[in-house]
Amino acid sequence: GEHLDRYASLYGKCERTLFAETIAQNKAPESVKNAYLKRFDITGRQFNAICRLLKGKVKSIKELRKEHLASLKARVKKLGSTIKKLEKQAACKHYIEPNKRKRLAFSLHHKKRRLTGLQIKLERIQADHKAGKISLCFGSKKLFNAQHHLEENVFKSHQEWLEVWQAKRASEFFVLGSKDETAGCQGCVLALDANGNASLRLRLPNSLITADSKYLHLPVDLNYGKSAILHALKHKTAINYRFKRDSKGWRVLITVDAPVIELVTSPDLGTIGVDINADHLAVTETV
């Protein structure tokens, strides 16, 4: 687990730096590849994996922001209509009970405040969207904001929160595969022994290589999707690996393209006839 922890820590540091120095400044992350290979002492494929996953996160944020903008616009429009109705009621010259008028004024005041807040938020997000500005919190906003309310989030001290925060930001890494590489991924090679037991050979970043080996050998259980994974190995297609640490320890998520199974029918097996009636279906098998 120690080697995986160190790999994830280096990966997270490189990813955050890449975001701050390129994407946050509207620069192409690929433009710093050669410099980062020396700076973080990683391989080209490891940089490509960091870059690919980071760009995927950014694309996801942009797509979600479009939905968020549409939702905000709808809320602003709806709240504006509600305020107009309340203003019309407040301006009514007919007698309204003092308590009801008071409640109406109170509701109108707070809805206007709410509308102003939504409009400011909408304008800010629209400006960011137009400028291509992306905000990304590595480790989650929820955990970041927990430092401001330690007791409510069951933290004894800020130091305890900091340790959890740093661990969260170094809890996963991605290994990019390619159909042209050994076993679909040169950075992490899946192999089966004579008994069918699976193991991974993970290529460590150059800065983490020890005197013993530059590879880390890990036994794995293919509990789910084994047939698709074996198909990918046999047909030499790309295999991607995501290593992730949770409360139980490290686990690996393997991604492959599932094979498309062609549907084949034969008239020799017979047919099914269906008669659709007003009150029932009549179904029969014919040979």
C-alpha cells in the first residue's frame, strides 16, 4: 500500500499543478509535457494519463455548468413572476388585513433579496462560462469547507482535518491504456498464470523506482466483468486502470470496451406469432 500511496500523492500533485499552470490560465496542458516529465520525473504515458483524466474532468464541469445555467435562468424567471404577483397584491387598493399585509411585505422583501442573489450568481457563472474559466476543487468542496466547522464534521482539530484532506487529494490515480501496447497498457500489465490467477505489473514513476525494481506486482481478483477483460486481452484492445483508495484499502477499476455480440437468428428454430386484440394478446409458437 505504501507504493500506491506515494504514486497517488505524486499523481495528485502533478494533476493539481497542471491544472493551475495551464487550464486555469487557458493554456493547453500538452504544451508543458516535456517540462513536466523532468520536473516530476514521470514517464510520457503517465503524463498522458494525468492529462487525459484532467481534461475529462474539465469537460464534465463545462457540460454540467450549461445545465446549471439553464436551471438558474428558470429559477430567476419563476421568482421574478412570483414577485410581480406579490407586488400586484400589495398595490391592491382593496382592504387587506394588517397582519396579512405585513406577511405579504415580509415575503416580498425576502423574495427580492433571493432574486438579487440568484441574479448575481447567474451573472458570475455566465461571465466564467464566456471566459472559459474553470473552478475545480481537488478533494471536494464539501471536505474543504469542513475545516470551517470542525465540530459539526467530527474533527478534533484543524490538523486532523488537514491530514484527512491531504489523504483525500492523494487517493487515486489513472493508468492510460492503448491497443498498441503490451496487454493493452504498458503502464499496468495484466497477466494470468497457469491456474487462471490474475496479477498486475504496475510501472512506477521514475522518481519512485527502488533498487529492487521499477515495477510493482499486485495480485487481483477479477470478480466482475472477467469475460470482457479476457476478451480485451485476447483481441489486443486498450485497457485502462483506475486505482482508488477507500475505507477498506486500495482497489482497481478496470475499463475495457465491451465486445458487441451480434444477434443471430435462425428460421430452423421456429417463429412466434402475435395477434393483437382489443382485450388480449394471442401468442403462439410455430415450427
